[in-house]
Amino acid sequence: MSEVSRPARRWPRLLILIASSLALHVALVDWGRRHIIVPGQTQAPTMTVELRPVPPPAQPVALPAAKPTRPSSARPANAVRRPAPRRVPEPSIDPPDEPIRETVERIPMPAPQDPPAASLPTSASGAGQAGRGEGEGSASADHGNNGNNGSGEAPDAAPGKVYQTSAPPSVLLEYDVTGTKDQQPAYGRGSIAWHNEGDHYKVEGKAKALFFTLLNFTSVGALDAWGVSPELYTEQKGFKSATNTHFNRERNVVSFSASTTSYPRRGGEQDRASLIWQLAAIGRGDAGQMQAGAVIDLFVAGVRDGEIWRVQVLGQERLTLPVGALQTWHLVRMPKPGSYDDRVDIWLAPQHEWYPVRVRYTDLRPNGDYTQLDLSGLKPAGQ
């Protein structure tokens, strides 16, 4: 019994010894892993962090002090004066065009002079009105001396010339239009309708190139002892607005819707459309008045002002036109030097009632354009 129980008592001790041995081996292995470096294996670096308190500053930090406020007008004595910024002037704006108006204030002036009795028509048959007298010639010369003062005062008188006039019969003139627009060739059609109604007239003209209108004008007035006497002239060029020129018989004033300029009306004044028909009436009234080298002075009102037009008779020329070959008188109006007005050439055909068979307007400025109308058809007015 005692022999069997003695080995059983040894087992707990043996188990305790084995557990202690195992714990010792585990501790040795862990220590060797952390302290023994195996060849070919690098040891991880060891970082040591030490936190130290920041020492206080040797001197206290000086904060910026606020600047004392002072009135804006105050300036330190030693302050440097800086030049004021330069102001750039605003671009100038061109003044607007003169206002459009249709009437003018009444201007005191003497009543228009009538032509001498000897020059008055002897019959009332419309086309054969007698010409303008010496009084009208003086009025025309007066305007020439006046130029363009717009003051409404009568200029100095000057002797004039007597013209016999006979207004041509009604007609519709058709033209081929050639010329340039912005230095590019332009072609089109034009027409002038002249209506002789005995004591009144109406002339309508237009010139078109392709799809745009170069010129459109109308002149209406009387056929009297002065010849062709306009009362209202309307002109429209290109895409510009139409303008009116008034020859007011009641106020005896020539005025413009496109400016405030005005002139005294004394009889014999022309507009740019009636001028051609007045020249035709002069040639038809007495062909002897058309001589090479002769000059015809007429006051012509445009769209903004007026002046004397000296029309020179250059002589006879033979033209070949769409309607055939014609013998014509060539007349020309040259603008004054420095003027931006057009040169106007007119060819009148005596064999066709002195109708204008060719008219040319030339812009004399550099790179200026021109427009020429050549007669291509002649019909009675109203057709």
C-alpha cells in the first residue's frame, strides 16, 4: 500500500518543475530576441523625445500702437507733399448737327422786285413765258456777293443780265445710270419726269443702282416772268433722310429744313433740280443766249445753304447715246476752290426741246465718286 502511493505524490512536483522550466525558457527567448542581433538583421533605431518648457522672453513683446487721429486738413510739417493724381480729360464730343426745322422767323427785308414790264410775257400760253428782267439779274448777283452769311440782310446790288425763257413741254426722260460707289463700278436706271402745267411745274427724278437709290428729288413751283421759279425742293440721297428747301413767297425767304440759314427771296432763285430746266428754258427762249464762253449766274439753294452758281457754256458737242447721235450744248458748273460740292456737267439737245440728254455729277475730292445719266428713252409725260 505504501509502495503504490509514493509515485503518486511525485507528479504534482514534477508538473510544477516543468511549468517553471517552460516559463524560464520563454523569458530567455524573449530577452534574446530583443538583445541579441542576428547577422544580416538591422536594429531599429531608438527615438527618445524629451519635452522641456519654453523659457520666458527676455523682454515683453511690444504691440504696435494705434496712430492718433487728426483732421484731414492737418499735415505734419515734415510731410512730403505728393503730387495730386493727374486727371485725364474726358474725350470731347462733337456737337450735334444743326436742328431740323421747317420754318424760320420772319426777316425784315424789301419786297421782291418785279422784272421790267418789257420782259413780261405777252401771252398766257404756259410754255412761252418771257424771261427774267434786269431786276432779277440784280437779285441773282446780290446773292452771289452775299455768299452764305445767313443773316437775312440784303447784300449790295450788282447789275444782272436779261434772259428770255420758254419752258419746254412735258416729258418723261429715261436714263442709263453709270458711275462709281465707294470707287466700285455702279450701274442702274434713272428717270426725270417734267410736267409743264402752264403756270406751274413739277419735276421728279430718281437714279437707282442695283437695289439701292442713289438720288431721289422733287421740285415744284411756278412758271412766271422769271422763268422756272421753285417753291419747294425735296432731296434724298442714299440712306440719308430727306431734306426740304423752301422758297416762301409770303415771307420772301429761302429757308432750309436741315439748317437755320436763310436768304431773302427776290425772284430768280433755283434749286438743284429746277436749275437744269431753267437753263433749258433759257436756251429754248433764245438760242443766241447759248454761246461758247458765255456764263450764266444763278443763285442755287441746296439742302443746307445756297450760293451763286456760275454756269459756263463750254460749246457744242456731238454725243452718241442710247437714243442715237445728238448735237448738244455742254454746260458746266465748277465749285469754288476748297468746296466739297460736286462739279455738275449738263448736255442740252436743241433738237429735242433742249432737254437734258446727259447729266454728270462728279465728287472732286480724292477718291471721289461720280454719277452719270445718259438718255435712253423719251416719252410724253404721264406714260
